[in-house]
Amino acid sequence: MIDWSDPIQREEKWTKSIAVGSREFVNRVQINLGGRANGRNIQGDEAGYQLREASETYSALFEDEKDDMGSNNAYIGGNYGI
């Protein structure tokens, strides 16, 4: 039995892709998505293709927000804005 919570047994092509299959199928999915497919690329080889979003897409946007918020995330004096 497969333990799906074990990251070693998970295959990225299934868990991080919008479409997986033949080049023709993945291309059709990309076309049908239209503008919603912007930023998503077809990757793969003769073993199979995937329509995926570049992993860097969100990293660049949220890198600064992952820093320690420190006192910016604190309420002083019990004023909670209620």
C-alpha cells in the first residue's frame, strides 16, 4: 500500500502539474485554458509531457514576505481595532 503523505513516494509530475499525458493532450489543455495558461509551460520528453507553472513564479513574489515580521505583527496596549 502506498503512503501518500510520504514525499519520497509522491511524483511531482502528478502533484504539481495541471495536465499530464501526450504532447498533443497537454497542448490541447493549454489551448483550452486560454489566458489562464499564461505562465505555464509544457515540459517533458518522449516518456510524457506536463503542463506546469514555473516554480519560481511565486518564490519571487513572496520572498520578502517570508521574512520575520517582528513587531509589525503585534498589538500594543490591547488595542485590537474592535
